[in-house]
Amino acid sequence: MEELLGRYINSLQQQKNRTKDSTIETRRREVRYWLAFCESNNIDPLAATTDDVKGYIQVNTDLADTTLGSYYRSVQSFYSIVENDAADNQLELASGHPCRDKHTIDLKNDYDIHENKAEYKLQHDLSADNIDGVREGADEILALKPEQVMTLFDSVPGATRQTRERNEIAVRLNWYTGCRSVELSNLRIENIDWDECSINLRSAKLNPKEHSGQIRRDVYFPKEFRLQLKRWCTRVRHSFSAAVEPNSGKILVTTHNDEMAGPQINQVVKESARNAGVQRPLRPANPRPNDEIKEWFVTTHRIRRSAISHWVNDCESLDLHQVRRLAGHARIEQTMDYVEDDDDQLVVDYQKAMQ
């Protein structure tokens, strides 16, 4: 079985040579599960039938929908790659592709497995044990609207053009990725996938022992931002900072340091908000002239909360499980604690649903 797995991975890399390393490792792990199932049930993987795959799904229905969906996609990938292989004469299917599309197996209709659920359904499906406290303190959540955040881009501080360019990159990355300030500080050029518009990073909060599969995640940025970010990384950054080399290292740097620390990024966000006219003190709420401001409204963390609220409330193409992964949360309940109720959007969505 290991030899067959190796042949599959080799063929996958040949046929789809731009497949990300993380995807290959997922396929390697999950196809191994399928091959182990075949071995324990005396099934020849290259002669497996649709019923064999259905049996595999059935014994794994205790898994989360997204996990089982991923397992099934890996099985589909195995047979698609084997079927299309024209170079390895040992990769031949005796019974054809057992799970090509929904005409053979439909996870949603056949097994009530929803790989991508709408936010309202996922909240409804939370068990009674988990529902308490899911939106605890929600009334205190304050999120900026996207149009407010975008005013910060043109209001960044900086004495020079290059400093302002670096600061705009920082604020945009804060909004586009929803990263924590320390994660923004640690974003590296070599972890950017320019084709996918993604950046792989290590979570700043998750415990590696408890969440080994989630300790690294991909965050994304809009395709429209790619040219600006690439220009900074490949042309401007190393002339701006005397402490870095081209094409490697931290994305955000200072003139004399190879990284821009989290507190420095936070300060840029706060000053940008002040320049844009959306900054205000939170503590004390009504400061006297000589009072020290202990907490400002707009910070990197506020932008993070606002991005997560936007993804959940405004982005129909993103479901709550996907937002949880983008945010780097271990549990959906954590994600919901970041979301501000949007009554205006509720009215729009209701009217659209009733048409």
C-alpha cells in the first residue's frame, strides 16, 4: 500500500506540478487512511467500487462534516490522478472511477453531510452543551464597517514615501488577513504564494500539542492587492531597510531592523485611524484634557475583529467554518465571540430570501 501511495503522490506532483506542499501532505495523509481501510477489508484499491467508497464514508460518519468531506475529496483525487496517469503502467483502474461526481456519491443528499454550511445553520446546529456563552458579551462587540477601514489606507502616517508605503501595506494586511499584530510582524516573503494570493503563517495563540493540525494556517489577500504587495517585497523593501536582504525575511521591516514589531504596527493603525477621523478613546470614555488615554477604539485587534465580523455577516461565499480557519480559532464559539450583529444586513438578507 505504501508503494501505491508513493506512485499516486508522484503522479499527482507530475500532473499538477503547482500543487501546494500543504495540499500534497493532506492528500498523502488522507489517501493513506483510505488505503488502510481497503487493506483491512481485503479490497484492491485499483478495483474498488462505488459501494466500497460508500462503506468508507459510512464508517467515518462520526467525524465532523468538514473532516469527512476532506477525506472524501482525497479519495476522489486518488482515483482522478490514477485514471489520468499515462506514464505509470501500474496505475490502472480495473473498475473505473468509483466516485467521479454527484451522480455516483452525493455527500449532502445521500448522507446529510454539509461541507459548507451557511452561518445561520451552523449556529443552529451547535449542540446544547456548546450553545451557552456562544455570543457572551456580544452587545459589547464593536466592529468597523469596511468603508471605514478603507479610509485608513489613505491616512497612514510617515515622513517619507517609502515609510507611508510600508505603513499602508501593514494596515491593508491587518484588514485583508485578520491577523493578530504579532502574526503580522512574523509574516515572511518566502511564505507568500503569489498565484493563490495566500500567506502561510504560524498561529500566535494555538498550543502545538493540542492543535498540531491547526498550528499553521493560510491567510489570503485580494488579487487586486498582489501587485502592490509584490512591488513592496521585491523592489522597495530592501532599499527602505538597511537590515534586510531582497526576496526573503519578514514582510514588514523598519529602516534599521529586519522586523517591525507588533506594537509598532499597532501604533501605525492607531495613528491612521486618528488621521482618518475614526479614532476615539475607549478608556476613559470622556477624558479630561490631562487624562491619559489607556485604550483607543481603533487598534490592530479592532481591525481583526472587524474583518471577522465582515467575513461572517457580509460574505456569502464564506461559511463559518472557513472563517474560523481564517481567524486561527480552535473553536467556532471563539469566532462567534468576535462577530457583531448586523441588523441592516439582516434586513437585506431577509428580503432577498423571501423574494
